[in-house]
Amino acid sequence: MRVTYQREMKVKAELDRLEIENFVPIRYKMVDDGSEIPRRDLVPAINNLIFVRSTQERISGLKASNEVLEGVASVAIAFVAVGLLREV
């Protein structure tokens, strides 16, 4: 799922609330806000990307009815891969 305007964490929180399995790769970034000691912030490692395990129909339905997920673009190829993953 591709997320615009750096709303990855907001969309992730909404997917978590809806109990939809998802993953946002994150990393630490040093931020200098003018204080003596720079701080470490957790930020998405890949901008505008969330990995989601669900069906395309379910995500499309949620995008149509959920205010937080409106405007989120989905990538069709990601849904094809979900059907190929099987636990052994």
C-alpha cells in the first residue's frame, strides 16, 4: 500500500485498530532541533510504503468507507503476492 503525505504512522495505527496485519519498516534518524543534544526519532525507512496482509476487496472497501484510509493508493502487485505465501 502506498501512502502519501507521510501519513504512514497514522494509517498504520488505523490498520492496527481494525486488526489488519501490517508492517512499516522504521529506522532511527538523528534530529537536531537546536538544543544542545540531538535526539533520535523513529521514522519510516521507506517513505510512503506500508506492507499489508489482506485481500484487495477488503482494503478497497475500507478505503471507500474509512476517513483515515481515504486517498491511500494501493499497489495491485502486492495483493498477488499474498496468495502465494503459505506456512509450511
